[in-house]
Amino acid sequence: MVKTVNITCPFCEECTPATANVCRKCGFPFSCDISEYGQSTGRRVMGETWKILVLIAVVAFTLTGGAFFNTSIESYHGLTATLVGRMTPEKDSGIPIVGPPEFVYRTEMALALLESRADDYYFRMQQYVTEIQYFDGNSLEYGDKSIPLDGIGAVSTPATGHVLVLPNTAFNSGLHNFYDRDVFVYAGVLVHELRHIELHAFNQAPGGWEEEKLCEEAAYAAIKQMDAPGGVKANYQMYLYNPQANRYQHWYDWYKNFD
């Protein structure tokens, strides 16, 4: 008789067979394909795509007291300033940016990244996005309702083309840190909101998880085109592998506020 070996999901702590590809409760992947590190690590992994097993990461975390995640994973996620140190903010996009100076700077950097590495998305933003505004509130007023913004990184208004960007997107690593990973994350979020606006403009917005999947597919395509750090790409891979996992439900509940 073969004994089943179980592991604990590092995201939701569900006990799941080690042979499973994803957590049966939340959809967290126990393995994912990660391509090249890209610009941010100062070196490239050439030749082949390699696989990181979450089981190994869990063991490493246990044995090292978290040191694995404080060192190796920082490089994996692109926590350097190699790229952003060489970039010039894009000030001539024609898209008004409203907010404090540091927000404007980071938005211009995200636009510069799109223009230099995924210019098709950049030109589409110029066509459909009419304003990018910083928003640090906890809720959004809609009619006579106050809609909480927990877990939301940005909000677009398709009818006007306005995009509200929340602090967790604009300042992904905090107010005083700005890493390569942050600018890729920000650019991906902008493409996600752009796709919402485009879908509504062409009357093709299905709402709910289907619309989120379409927007994340567009953002992932841009992220790959921009040669983002592997950790940024892995977050999209995780979602697209199982977009209906429980951990993403709050995104879909968002749509119910507008019914």
C-alpha cells in the first residue's frame, strides 16, 4: 500500500497531497514554469526554462528560518534598482497624471517601460486612457453605496477612460523603495485597466471572472513582452492556471457592487 504524502499549502494552510499540481482549496500552484530572470538580476539564465517546486521552498523556509525568502527570492522577484536606475520618465504621453510628485514620477516610469518594451500597449493607452489619478481612500462612492477597496490595486471607469491607482500599486514596495519589480507590476496593472476600458468600448465586457481573465491575459502578454522578472510573470501564471480559485473570489465579488 502506497502511503499518501501530504504537504501544507504555504498560502492558505490547507493539507494537500504532495503529488497535486495546485492546492485544492485556494489554487496556489505547487510548481510553475519560470523563464529568464531578465534585466533586474544583472545576469541571465540561458538555455532552458526551469521549475521551482513550492515543496522545496517550504522545506527551505523551515530549515533556514526564512532566510531563503530573504535572499534568493529577492533576486527572483527583481528587487534591485538596476533597471529603474537607467530609465527616463515618460513625460510626453499626453495622459494627465494627477497626484503627488512621487506618484507622477512612478507613473511616468511605468509608461516609459511600456513605451520602450511594449509600445503597442503604450499607444493603446494613449488612445483610451484619459487620466491616471492617485487615490488613497478606503472606499469608492457609487450612487448611494460606499464600496470597499480591500484587495483592489486600481479602478477604471470605462465611460470616461479614467484610472484610479491605489497606493499598493503605485508604491508596491513602500513609499521610500522603488525596485525593478515595482515598475513592472505597475505597468501590468495599467495594461489590465486599459483592457477593461477597451472591452467596454467595444461592448465585449462579460463581467466577473471572465472579464478579469481577459484583462489578466492582456497584462501577462505585456509583461512577457517587457521581459519582466520571473516572479512577476509567475504571479500571472498562478492566476491564469486557475482563475476561479477561491483566493481570487474578492475580485469577482467587486462586480456585484455595480449590479
